[in-house]
Amino acid sequence: MLSIIITVVLEININKLSFFNNAKKVLVRASVDRKSDARNVVVSLLDDGRPCSRIMVLRKVELDKMALFFFTDKNSKKCA
């Protein structure tokens, strides 16, 4: 029983690590590849309990700082 639990936990952790490593690669590529499907993303925040969403362009990824940099339309009322 213990070996089954340990095996399952290890598989889940490996799958999570694989997922996050793949996600990092996709985001880094999207920041420099204009044709990437992941370049234009929807970012949502809660405003007074209701979601507020906007489309933003992923421009830069700094993995060491775990930071994503986006561009948006400065004339948007959401930037005011």
C-alpha cells in the first residue's frame, strides 16, 4: 500500500514539474514569436467581486524573477 501511494505522489509531482517546465517554454517563446497562440492572452482581475478582463500582449518573460511583462492599449478605459 505504501509503495502505491509513494508511486502515485511521485507521478503527480513529475507531471506537475513537466507541466510547469512546458508552460515556461511556451511563455518564453510567446514573448518573442509574434505568431504564437500564447502571445495574446486574456488577463482577468476581480473588481468589486466581478471579473474584469482584457486582452494583453505578452512581451517579455524573466524566469529568474518569475515575472511576465504585458503591453496593452494605453487609451483603454481600463488603464485610466
